[in-house]
Amino acid sequence: MLNELPVEKLRKECDPKVLRCETTEDISPLEEIIGQSRAVRALRFGLDIKERGFNIYVAGYPGTGRMTAVKDFLEEMAKKKPVPPDWCYVYNFRNPYEPKAIQFRSGKGKVFQKDMTNFISEARRTLPKAFESEDYSNKRAATIKTVEEDRQKLFDQLNKRAQEQGFMLQATHVGLLVIPVVKGKPLNDQEFMALSQKMKDEIGKRREKLEDELRSKPT
């Protein structure tokens, strides 16, 4: 049997007197999660553990206030603790997978970060100018000349040693080639293959001995 719904039951009304306040400024904020007393006790218990190796895992549905609750608890505890130092992690050029940690006094980490940013900006500005200067060009040219002279001197020493044993050296982009010399004439591959087997074996032994000597530091 259907009954007619009275007008006063169409909506639920709340008597303002029940709230016992004029505005929300008169209401004290909640300090804990409603209906989660057990979780709150577990969280407090975990945060009170001072030993290393203990962790807290918080699970729940989205929007239940997990993050807010944990953050509030941590902020409240942090007020009673000494201010911790700042830690900055910088790039490790020896091992990129293990950055280096640097400890600073509290508040100095941001100063270090700002200084490094300024340093990098200044380096990017001044380094190109340094490499474009006349002084750098002169020093670079002098260094290249010294390296070329030392390399030519070393090559001459090695080539002299090779000539004493019946060979000559030829510099290539892959290294030094040891070329056999017969009667003052360097042999190409076809001329070498045309020699007798006895002669090729003898040249091969002398070449192997020379190559071993060239690998050592010249005297």
C-alpha cells in the first residue's frame, strides 16, 4: 500500500544549535583520523622506534587522508627534534651510478645549490672566451709542435732500429707497418710472395723479433 510522503520529509534538516558555534572559526580542528584509532596507534608506535632498519607502510583507499595524517604526525615530531643537516647529492664522475653525498649545516644546502648554478653559468660564459683568446691559441700551437717533434723523434729512432734489421716502418692510421727491405728496396705483397719459402720464413722470424722490440720502450 502506498502512502503519501509529507512535505517535511522531503529533505533532512540540521538544527544549527546542535553545532554550538556561530562560524567554523569556533570549531577546533581534528587532530586524528576519524574511525582509524588502531591505525593511528600503529603509526605512533612505528614513528617512536629509533633503531635503523624499521619502516612504516601505510595502505588505504585514495582520499582517506593517509598522506595528510602521516605528514601531520611527522611535522609534529619534527618540532621536538634538533634541526637536521642538509644533504646534497652530486654527480660521481668515476661511477655515475653512485652519486656522492655532501653534508652541510642546516640551510646551507640551498646556498650550495645556488653557488653551483652560478658557477656553471659563469663557466659557460667564460670558457668559450678563454679558448678564443690569442694566448690560448699560442699555447695550443706550441703544445702541438712539441708533440709532433717528440713523435717524429720517436719514429726516427724506431725506423733506425728497423733498418738495422732489414726493414722500414710506414706510419698509417691504424699503426705502424713493418715492411721488409731486400737489397735496399722495400717489398710489396706480391714481391714478398714471390720470394722463396726459406727467404719468407727468415724474414718472418726477423719481423716477429723486431715487432717484439718495438712494443718495448726504445733506448
